[in-house]
Amino acid sequence: MKTLIKNAKIVNEGKIFEGDVYIEHGIIVEVASSISMKSNDVNVIDAEGKHLLPGLIDDQVHFREPGLTHKETIATGARAAVAGGITSFIEMPNTNPQTTTIERLEEKMSIAERDSLANFSFMLGGTNDNLEEIKKINPTQVAGLKLFLGSSTGNMLVDDEKVLEKIFKNSPVIISAHCEDENTIKKNTQAHVDEYGEDIPIEKHPIIRSEEACYLSSSNAVKLAKETGARLHVFHLSTAKELNLFTSKKPLKDKKITAEVCIHHLWFNDQDYAAKGTHIKWNPAVKTKKDQKALLKALNDNVLDVLATDHAPHTLEEKNNSYLKAPSGGPLVQHALPALLQFHHQGLLSLEKIVEKACHNPAILFNISQRGFIKEGYKADLVLVDLNSPWTVNKENILYKCGWSPFEGVSFNSRITHTFVNGNLLYNNFKFTNLAKSCRGERLEFER
């Protein structure tokens, strides 16, 4: 229960400095340039040459439990996340049954308490007819409310404008929205079916789920948030055009309307469909190189506030279908941080910016208690990374239950060597420790 991390390059709150971190009973007790041994029962880890980051907080994952556990479970998803340096996650409601009541939400909490290595929370899903359940949300115990303003896996589309206005006015927690205009998508899909029949090329995906579909829905959501005063967070932006909707220069804690970008929209562009096919079919779609560059710039310029994965696994059998039958989504939690560190090696993202957007800002945005920072008094959710330990993603080292990754064959320069969750070393030098057999993550709490 006592750990001293020595000689680490600590990345926290816009700075990198060499120092030590002392952990006791799951809490960061001291952060200093040098800390001496407190007693003989302290586990000392020499982090010479490694960088110490706060554990990542992924505000958007789909772990598929209950009902879709042939793709993923909370246990397998959390395990892959911890190996990827993600120590806390917020999971989405489009399971089977859908998480649209407080009772269903608590059922998922119980599964996570039993099975999850990582810390956890879950979003309640909004529908056209569950406003009374939304009003029951306890803001200190539930991450937020998820609205699908465009249909995706699970078909939880909310399309009644009067209901939407009531939800925006009455939600006791932050509203996180998937924004794509359904009518535009239907029209584009039909036009392509008329032209190609069942054999629509995958390259048409960003044309069907188009820039206009994204912008129309995002702009309507932003407009409604401004009219009602709702706290709105727009998930997974994919276009340069949408960035014009998010111009606030306020500190994140003072913003009422925020937005995020996901790893795949920064890593891939529409030129990759030829090689990757439906394996990079996501909603919203991966779009152009111009969009990709604009999103990265917006992240660096603080127009975009958060980095996330939208981890959404399907089996290879499902993904290898034709365009209309292949589901959208892919597994990402294990490889998100290595991909971000690759951007650092390429000079595209600083380590400080990665930590800001993937650790600090999710904690600030969702008011998560005592996590996301390397601070005295905070939970010891920590990740050690070696920036010079190359490895290649292959079937043998993939931990997802679905057994594949869109990063297969990619060589990363950086590797996660240690992951601590609540002070427990669960992942050490590319293997799970014995503690991983007995330790479980904690339910996230929110200071609201």
C-alpha cells in the first residue's frame, strides 16, 4: 500500500520536472524533487528515464455489457484500458437493454464494481420518452447524459424537437451529444443505394455521413444549448467546419459549450479507406486530410477541449461485411496513449498538451473528484511511459475481446511500463500483476 516512485519526469499542469511521488493507501501523499524513504515497507520504483503521467480519463467508451458481450465486456474493456494507461472510463448507454433508467444504470455500476480494473462511471441515455428518469439523476454519482442526435449502434435516436428542448432545460448533468443529422444521412444513403445497390464502396462513408450532416446537427445542438442554458459537450468532432461553433476563449471550467476529438479522427483520413476498409468505419466518419489537420490544430489551440477514444468494438466477422451491413466503431483503449505519444514524436503534440486534454480536462469538464492530476491528496492513478521502447501491434499483444485493432502492423516508439489505479500497481513491464486478480477500480464521484 506504500509506493515511492523515484527519478520520474513528471508531466503535470503544463510542466515537466524531475521528481519523486510518494503514495500511501491509494493517495498521492507527497510530490517533490526528492523524497527519502518513509519506512522499510515501501515499494520503491526507479523511474529513471521514464515520464510519469496522470492516468488517462476516457469519457467515451462502449464496453458492450450487458447484451453484446460477444464483442466486449466491462472486464475485458477495462483490462485493455489499464494496459493502455487509461485508469478511468465513462461508458455509453447503447447496450442491450439500453441504459435509459436509473435501475439499468445501477445494474451496470454493480457489474463494474465486481469486474472492472479501472475506475468507472456510466451515462444515462436520453430517449424521446424518458424525461422523468433523466430528472432522477444524482449529479454527484452519475457522469452525465448521452444523447444520440444521429442514429448509430443501438438506434437510440432522439429526434422529437419538443422533447429535446425539455431535456436541455431539465437535465441535472452535462449533456454529451453524438451529432449527425439523420435526414441528411438517410437522403445520402438512398442516393448511393440507387447508384451502387448493395455494393456501396467504403470510400463513400464520409460522403454519406457527410460534413453537412455533422455541421447541421452540431449547430442545432449548440443553438439549443445557448437558448436553454444547458451544459453541452459535443462528442467526436470530425470536420473543420464544425470548429467554427466552438470559439469561446474562457477557461474550460467556465465554458458552457465544449467539444472533443477522438484518436481515430486524428490518426486516419479518407485516403486510408482503401487499405483499411470497414475496419475504420466509424460514426461520425473519418473524413479528409484537411479535416484531420484542422482538428489537430484546434486541439493545440484549445478550441477542442478533450481527447477520447469512442472505443466501440465489433467482431471481425461483423466488421468484414459489406458497407451497409458492417457496423460502425472499433477498439481503441489499449492503443490510444501510444498513438498520442507517436504524435509527440512527430512534433505534433507536446506531452503537456496530451496530459491536459486526456487527463486534466476530462476531470475538469465532468467535475470528477480527486483524479486527473498528479497532486497531493489526489487518487494515485498514474502511468509510467518509456518514450524509447519501440513495439509493433499484432494479434499476439492485442487484449481486446474482439481480437483485432485498426492499428495492427503499426510500430509505436513509446510503451506503457506501469499503470497504477488507486495506488495499486496493476500493470508492470507489459504484464498484469497479481494485484490485478483482486483489485478493482472505484466508482467515480463528481463535485457538483
